[in-house]
Amino acid sequence: MSTDGRQKALETTLAGLNKRFGDGVVMKLGEATRLNVETIPTGSLSLDIALGVGGMPRGRIIEVYGPESSGKTTICL
């Protein structure tokens, strides 16, 4: 398949995904803008900054993972 054919196939697939699941379901590297997301502060300024939105996003599923004794439960309480 040529590069032009691959590009067209990719654009068709992305258009189908956006139509089915809504705009923004797939983002290309570098095109994402900062979203205004309602957040719940963690109480740790450094963690809020590391999360990138100022805390835990409200209404979203959040997965906390890491090795044992790394503070996962403490963050969740």
C-alpha cells in the first residue's frame, strides 16, 4: 500500500471513529490543547501539578498503580 493510500485509510478510519464516538476520541501527537476539566484537589500541590490538570479529574475513571508500599492507598483515602 502506498503512503498516499495509507494516509487516506487513516483519515477514513479517524473520521469513522469521530463519527461513532464523538470528536476528540483519537488525538494526534501535538494537536491536543489544554482542556478545562473540573478537578478535585489531592491536597498535594506537587501531585496536582504532576497530574497536569490541577488534581483528580471529576467524573472520570482514575487508575492508580505502582509497586507495593508506594502510597497508592494513601492517595485514594
